[in-house]
Amino acid sequence: MTLTPESAAAFAELVTNELGEGIASTDPDLILKCSSDWSRMSPILQEKLPPGRFPADLVVRPTSAEQVPAFLKLAFEHDVPVVPRGAGTGNYGQATPFTGGAVLDLRGLDAIVEVGDGYVVAQAGAKLTAVDDAVRASGQDLWMFPSTKGSTVGGFVAGGSAGAGTIEFGTTADGFVAAMTIAPCDGSGETFHVEGEATIPYVHTYGVTGVATEITLRCSPARDWVAMYASFTDYDKALAVHRALPGLSVLPRLASLDEPGLVATLPAALPLDATKTSLRIILEASTVEEAADLVVEGSGEVVAVFEDYAECDRLSSMSYNHPVYFLQKSGRNCFHVEVGGLPLWDSPESVRTVYPGSMIHMELRVEAPMAMYVADYESEAQVLAGFPKLEELGIGFHSPHQWAVDRHVAEAIATVPTTDPKGLLNQGKLDRDAVVPPQADTRNEVLIARTTVLSS
Ligand SMILES: Cc1cc2nc3c(=O)[nH]c(=O)nc-3n(C[C@H](O)[C@H](O)[C@H](O)COP(=O)(O)OP(=O)(O)OC[C@H]3O[C@@H](n4cnc5c(N)ncnc54)[C@H](O)[C@@H]3O)c2cc1C
């Protein structure tokens, strides 16, 4: 149903009456703020989803987990579309309310419920910074977190996929999510619990299958992480060192490699030489010497090693999409494509031919690297023209320039008739009629699946 200003105000009043004062708002400034996300990282999405083009009609901000199913019951009864939202750092436009309705801002659910042996239970709106602090205080490490560590648990699970820790533990779909409490939009006003494999329809599916209120994430015994900066004059030698890092006696938590064009804008702990390739590693303290030997044997230089955990966080905040963001912030009109595969290590020059003048920010995976492939933006046609060329080169890619659910699609399609029979959750993101082979991408491995094929 499309809401008019009057029906939106009436629905907000109903929500207030049922759930409490201050939960629902029709304040235009708040609506504007909560109706767009970080899709502006894509010049294509920037044009298609500028702030204000798809405003919600109201913002609902629950402060208790019970209010979420209660609110979804009201939305179901009144046919109001709902878009769940965490910190809004998703960069695919996943949290855009295409059809208005309510944005369900979950940041008020920020409790860390329990830290146990090997797991942490947190409410969906808890920030990963707070979760990591709690987990570290218990002598453990959270398996992974994104470079946007200020984002929420629910947003990372529903909208993200990887980060520091991915080298050892894979993506968010590889066992990281042990259990979830889901509020469906089915008129029941209740929640249900899913565990293990049964969480997959709710992982990286943008909330179309249900709203997560509580999530159990996996932890492992804490390691003594340190932050190492190294630099190289020769890019190929830096690549060889990057490739050798899985051989360390403890896998690193993160290893980011940037060619010189991406180095100048990195907010590092110390001035970086922008004429050189930068390698930044979060590694276990006991492996510093091994890593330093690799760097020196590779004709590189260890520039600094920081033992402070906060410096590891700084390294993480320069990983994944962040170098692209810093470049854009410096005024460069560029775009990126998420890519992966052995050709990035074997023949980066051939990969670079796809978009002339391009640059590569690389992240270590054991099987093969993944990367943000960056180039100056001309047009959507220019970006799309590169995709078949990447295919030809055997490079797996994922487009950050579109908002449709593209992982666990079959699982989501199979789930929504039960959890969202009226199709009110995050409208416009899931093609419910798509014909997708079941389990086509269960492991959330668009990039890595290709790599496996290539290396087998
Ligand atoms: C500069 C930059 C760097 C980034 N780096 C990384 C990275 O390292 N790794 C990575 O994986 N991603 C990265 N991202 C993408 C994004 O930051 C992550 O996916 C992030 O964890 C999203 O969390 P959020 O709280 O901001 O979620 P939002 O952006 O608010 O939401 C993301 C999606 O999840 C849905 N959603 C939110 N909460 C819930 C819930 N409780 N239940 C159901 N659905 C929900 C929303 O509707 C939306 O579709 C980056 C983005 C930017 C701009």
C-alpha cells in the first residue's frame, strides 16, 4: 500500500499507541537521513538513488526486542512496507525504501546479551566495535568484522560478507552465524529461532526473509594481534610476499595490499611513501619475525610494527572498500568492482587491461586473493562493458552497482512465502519469481567459487 501523509501519520500514531511514545516518527529530517545508505560509493547508484528520491513515510525505532514482532504485526495488518536498517553503511542501496512505508531502525537494540565459550549473543543493533570489545574482554576473538566496524551486527549479517578474520574463517555464510532470532512479517507478532545451516536464508539477503532481533556469532581463543606496515618498490615482489603469507605458522587476520596510486590517501598511523606498494598485515605477534623475513627476502622493508590493538583496528579501517572511499573522498570520481581469483596474483597486468588506468586494492584469502578493482568513472555502460571481459580472464566479480539480493537467492525465495507472505519486507530487492538453481550460491562465494574451479 502507498501511504499518503495522512495515512502515514495515522499509522505512526497507531504504532505510538501500541508500542510507546517516541518509537514512531514522521520527522522529515529523520526520514531523509534514514532513507538512504552508503550507495553513494557507486557513481551509478548515486545517480539512481540520490538522497530524497525514495523517502520512507515514517521511521520506527524500537528500544526492546519485543517491539519488533509487535510492530511487524501492525505493518502486516495495515499493509505497510518495512525496510530494516542498522547503521546504513551498506553500499549497494540495500536499505533504500523504494516503496516508502517504514524504515525500522534497529540501533536501539544494542545489548550484548551473553559472551560464552566460543560464542557471543548480541541484539541486532549492537555495534561490532562494542561486540568486539566484549569478546576481547572475555579472552576471545570475534571470528570476523568488516572494515566498517561501527556498523551493526544485524546489518553485517544481513548486508555484508567479509572482513578482518575472513582469511581464516571465510565469509559470514561459513559458520560465523551460529543462530538468529527472526521476526517474520506474517501477522503472528512472534519470533522464531534458527541455527546453523538454517540461518542461510537470512544471511546477506537484506532482511527480505525476516528481521533479525538477536544473533549468535562465533568466537575463538584470543590471539595477540599486532599491526605491521611494509612497503615495496617492486609490485610483483610485493605480490609474491602477499601470496606467501598463508604459510605463516599462524594465519594473519588481515593482509591488505595497495599499489602506489591508492597509498597517498590512506589515513595510516605513520606517513606512507606514496611511490611504493603498501602491505599492511594484522598478524599474530609470534609470527612477526617470520613475516619480516618474508618481506625482506621479497626486497621489501618493514616500516613499522604496532603492538596496540587499536592500531590493528586502524589497519582494518583501511581494508576492503575503504581505500576506494578514501580515494573518492580526495576528489577522484572513481568506481570499483569486487573481484577475486588467482589471475590477480598471477597476471595483474592482464586484469588491469579491463578498465584502462585502473588500480587494485587486494585482500588476502588462502585460496586466492579478493580485491577492489578501482578505475575512473565515465558511465554505467563503461562499467558494465568490463564484466564480460573479467569473465573471459577467469576473474570472479560481484557488482556493487545494483541492489537486488544476489546471494542465497534460492533459499530466500523458498523462505519468503512463509516469513513474508504479503511481500512487505524490503520491497524491490528480491525477484520472487526468479528461477535459480537451489543451493547455487549457498556458501556466499561468488568470488571464491570461481577460484576453486580455476585452481582445481
Ligand atoms: C567504506 C565502506 C567499507 C565497507 N567495508 C566492508 C567490509 O569490510 N566488509 C563487508 O562485508 N562490508 C563492508 N561494507 C558494507 C557495509 O558496511 C557492511 O555490510 C555493514 O556491515 C552493514 O552494516 P550496517 O549496520 O551499516 O547495515 P545497513 O547498511 O543498515 O543494512 C544492510 C542491509 O541489511 C538489512 N538489515 C539491517 N539490519 C537488519 C536486521 N536486523 N535484520 C534484517 N535485515 C537487516 C538492511 O535492510 C540492508 O539491506 C563497507 C561499506 C563501506 C561504505
